Amino acid sequence: FLMSSLFTVAEVALARLGLAQAVDADLDVVIGGLGLGYTAQTALNDPRIHSLVVVEALGEVIGWHQRALLPDTAELVSDPRVRLQRGDFFAMADSNVGFDPEAPGRRFHAVLLDIDHTPRHVLHPSHCAFYTPAGLGKLVGHLHPGGVFALWSDDPPDPDFEAVLAEVFGRSEASVVRFPNPLTGGYSTNTVYVAS
């Protein structure tokens, strides 16, 4: 089980909250994790978006979009601002090349990340290093001055991770996103961290 279209409020909030902190008039943005495309689609609604590189590890997921299997986000592949880039987001973040193999060392105004469940509950052990001061410090090297990093998490705000963000970034905050859950008949929450 990878993802669900039942719960998209937090994916939308990731783009909105992250880009709300971006200060530039024209934005070059990276999204880590394509999924069903809701974060990318929401980002494109911001008129400042100049380019959007979406890094996705699974070719099959990119294929869903290329084959127009997802009607809610079908226009992603035809938008000239968008490039779907197959790759390992975490390896790219740790490299000097960065997120755009066609322009090594290119910097971005914002990086929005939705891959792991939380900074502690990762999909692969190799991702753990990213959520440390050293790992996030490497990410800062791929951002323009004043750039924004935003992260989706399935858990409530984590004080330990908030401390890591505060060590690396000048400003950071955690927002709890609440949404109705039709499976439980109640509400669920996710967290969006935004740092700049």
C-alpha cells in the first residue's frame, strides 16, 4: 500500500504552507515524492511557480501520470513548468549535483518533501541521515538564500525533530493539519513542518 486519494488535505497543505513562506517573485521548486500528484498540482496553482522538478523513485508511479490514470492531476504531465525526474531524492540531496541532473548544482527556492511516514518512521534506513543536522545542512546547499524546506509527517509534531530544524534553519514551525477521516467517522491529523 503506497498512498490513498481519500486523504489529500495534508498533501495540499504541504504545498500551500511551504510556498506561503517563499519570498521570491519567481519560484523554482523541488517536490520529493510524486505520489498521486496532489502536492504538485497545488504548487502549480501558485502563479509564482517558474519550474517544478518532481523527484520520484518509482518508475511505475511516474507511469501512472504519463498514462493519465489519475484524473484529478492529469494535467501535470502536460504543464511545461513540470519535469518528472526519476531518482532517489535522498541521494540527490546528499550529492553536489543536486536535484537537476541537467544543471548540476542548481539551487531552488523551495523543497517540499513527502516520502517517509515521519522523520523517525522512514521507508528505508538510508533515509535516516537526511533528518540530522548534517543531512539538512546538505539540503540547505541546494536552496537559494532564504529558501524554504517543508516536510509532511504522519505523526504529531516531534520536539526532537523541531530542535534539529532549529539548529539548521533560522526559522521553523510545525502546523497540525486536521481533516475528516471517513474510515473512522472522526478526524485525523498530520503535521507539516516549514523551515526557512
